[in-house]
Amino acid sequence: MSKLKQSLKITIKAETFADKMNARLEDLRKNAKLPGFRPGQAPLSMIRQKYENSVKGEVLDDLINEQVASTLKEKQLRPAMRPAIKMDKYEDGKDIVLTVDFESLPEIKVKPFDKLTVEKMVATAGDKEIQDTLDKLATAKKTSELLKEDRATKTGDVVVIDYVGSIDGEEFKGGKGKGAYLELGSNTFIPGFEDQLVGHKVGDKVDVNVTFPENYHAKDLAGKKALFKTEIKELRAWKKPEFNDEFAKQFGSDTMDKLKEMIKAELDKEYARVAHMHAKRALFDALDKEYDFEIPESMAEAEFNGIWAQYEQAKKTGQLDEEEKKKSEADLKKDYQKIANRRVRLGLLLAKIADENQVKVEREDLTNAVMAEARRYPGQEKQVFEYYTKNPQAIEAIRAPIFEEKVVDFVLGKVQTKEKQISVADLYAFDPDKK
């Protein structure tokens, strides 16, 4: 049997319950309006006759909760989850006897952190990464120029087209376009559409036959065959801007050198964030090996149920990953139970570390988090602040990850770290489960 499972017998004296009932009835008497009496003047016996049965359950619940809480505090017991309370004996005028069953939180002895070593990856942006980013910025600012040469279209060209779509000879809603820009080979239109426009010239009229995908967003078109009568109006080519100071000014920098410095700083910041995620995982792995205390079954079960609910939802919406598809549900349940146990154990350990070292989530931390969230919705900052102000649950949802990060950062500052310089590609490709 688990050492964490506890059972208490609690007796509530009949006199205590009677006193609580009388106090509650006296409160009601102050404002009660009974025929023939001014408010507050009705005899207690009449108040009891009218209200006793309706408030008895409420008074009993309050008294039981008070007694259970005070007993647990007195005995210095810390339940992992809400205790299960069973009423063994309850008769009018007699003592109330309760059985309280619960799992207590485990006693955890935090070990010295300097005995742990965590590998910390370091990656910095080089010329290639900076140039790749510049190319992406240039792509975002690209324009198209008209090609006057008389030649057939090819993949990569931009064509300007007019088209009219029909199914079984009937035009359908949303199937008509005029002066539409389309990059051949970009796969932005229906599969097969762009391929049929390759090898044609400006002025050509092309019958494009396609079949809408089965998962097409417009359900009335999904899986149906369609004909698009298409005319190529122009042949164009993408033109990227030149990398010069004028280009840099579009991104808030006076010169290309300053733009490159800004890009490098942002990239290095992002790489540091990814490296921190790996360091955090490495720390959790190290802590998981170092600690093996018993965990409350109720907490592990609750965590597993949450994970399994996510799996069921992913299965329902067809979003299972390939590894999940390969395994039976029995094997998946074993895997997810291990994950649930690990999460609970690490969560309890982090809470203990935080308690011993006064690591707390301050009001400033929450304010900064809400401000960061608000910045994601330009023009709606006020609504975001109001949402968090009026929803304590939303605040708690952001408190948990902030708390975890603060404890992780505290521990990472205490353990021994071993830096490992790696490439950017290796940083993003690293998988701790496939070392």
C-alpha cells in the first residue's frame, strides 16, 4: 500500500454543530420578515421552524470543511488533492463522525545542485544565416516586372490570368477571377492547375481541368471535377530589391551593415531561446534520474487523463503523429503514464525547490507577460488587458509557465554547465530522444 495514502477519523461534537446552527439562524433573524413581527423581532423558535431545514446542509458543509482543514493543519498534513470525505455517523443531537481519505504530498529532500551537470548548446548566426534572412526580407518586398519577350511560360514565371470555373457546365461561386497574379510552381492554386499553364504564351486560352481535393475548405466543391477556361494576359517575372542602404531603411536601419547587425542580434536571441529549451530538457532529464520519490496516484491519474484527452482529440481530428499511429492504444497508455508520472514528479520537485529558495511569481512578472500577450494583438491591447483583469483563470494559465521558467532559471544558475558550440542546423535538428 502507498505510504502517501492517509485516513483520518474526525468527530464533530453535537454542541459545535448546534452552536453553528444557532449562529446562522440568528443571522437570518436580523432581517427575516414574518407576519406580525417587525424585521429582527420574530422569536428564534419561529425562525428555526421556517429556515432550519433549508440551511442545515449549508451549515453542515461549512463546518465539515472547517474541521477537516483545521485537523490537517494541526497534524501538519498536506493533501495532494481534495480529500474524500465520508459521513460515518450523523443523527440529530448526536456527534458527527467523519472518515477523511486522501494522499499526502511526499517529503522531498532537495540535493545540492552543484552535483549536476547540464550541457548548454551555443549557436551563433554566421554569414549564411544572415544572408538567408536578407533573402527572406527581399522576397517579402519583391515586385514583378512585365516581360516583353515572346516565349512560352515556364515554372517560376508569374502569369496574369482571367479565368472562369464551372462544374458540369455550371459556373460556381468564387470560381471567377480577373487579372489574377499566379506564380507557376508555387502550388497556391488547386493541384494541377499551374502545371497546365506551363508551355503557353500570352494570349493563349487554355482549358484547365482539375479535381478539387477531398479536404477542400469549401465542402460543396470537395472532390468534384471542374473546368477553368483561362486566358493568359501577361507574362511577368519577380524582381527582388537590391541590397543597399535604401533597402535597409525599409527595416529601420540606416545602412546595410547596421541591418546585418540587427539581424544577427535577433537571430542570436532566437538561437539562445532554442538552446535554453534544450538546456531545460537536459535539466529535467538529469533531475528525473536523480530523484525517485513516490508520487500521489491521484495526481498522476489526473495528469494522465489530461494527456489522454489530448490524444483522443487528436485522433478525432486526424492529427495523430506517425509514432502514435504505429502503436496500439495499450502501448500508448503505458508511454503516456510514464510521461504523466515524470511531469508530476518534476512538478512537485520544482515546487519544493521554489519553496525552499523563495522563488515566486511577482506581480511584475504577470504584468510583463500580459503586456507581451497584448503586443501580439495591435490595436486590441485594451481588450486583452480587460480579458486578463476579469478572468482569474486566464491569469493562472500564464502564471504556471512563468513559475516553471523562474525555477528552471534558478536551478540552471546553480548546476554545473558544459557549453557545446554547435551549428545552427544541428541546434534545430537536435532530438534528445534520439541521441
